[in-house]
Amino acid sequence: MSSRVETRCYAVGDETDPTTAKDVLARRHPSLLVQAVKAGTATNEFFVEMICAQTLRAQASGVLLARKPEIDLLLRLASTTQISVAIAKAGAKRGTPFLVIAAGDSRAVRAVRVPAEWRRLDRFELSDAELERIERAALLNAARS
């Protein structure tokens, strides 16, 4: 029986390098999907979890939008099939606040430990705009075909 999928999303300040933060977390938790994105990409952990679930389902069924699930996640969060557009819209940049996302098996996600200054995003009911973004992200597979 497989475990439930969970997501954790942490807000990180501009003093931390997003690439380093992402790489360290990914090395410590190789079974998880880990990505760093611009801070404004999301404000609701539940929203991020819904997008991550799409990427993890696509990975399991072999229909990712890109070769790597990390890029698929970035594409879905940016609502585009173009990698360069996704990086411009949602890619984390050094010197600015960003989010670190960790998603996968619930046991593995619960084992994630992060620096005390990283603040976990709140979880709340999805807004109409978030629901629309989730729908657009799901439809990207159809646009890619």
C-alpha cells in the first residue's frame, strides 16, 4: 500500500542562495520532488500541494511536461509549456526571497528538517484564482499533445 502524498512549502529570505538551498534539500531527501521558486508564485501551501500532485501523477504515468519533474512543476506553477517563460515567471533568483517546495511520500516529507528561519506557508481553502491556476496546470498536458 502506498503512502499519501504531501507537500511542504517554505518561504526563505533573500540572504540564502536558492540553488544551494534546493540542492542541499534534494541531496538529503532524494526520494522527494524539490524545487525553488519565486516567493510570489504562491501564498497557500494547499495550492502548491495540488500542483505538486499533478506533477507526481504525471511522473508516475510517464507524461511529464519536461524530462525532469522539477521542471514540470515549474512549468505548471507558471502556467506555461515553455521552459524559458517558466523560469522568467516563477524561477527563484539569487538575492530575492523565494519558496522551497518538497513533495512526495508523506513519511519522507514529514522527515524534512529545515533551518529555523524558513517559514512554512499557511494552508487554507483554495481561492477561485488558485482553482483556475490548478485547472490551467492540468490542461497543460493537453496543450503539449
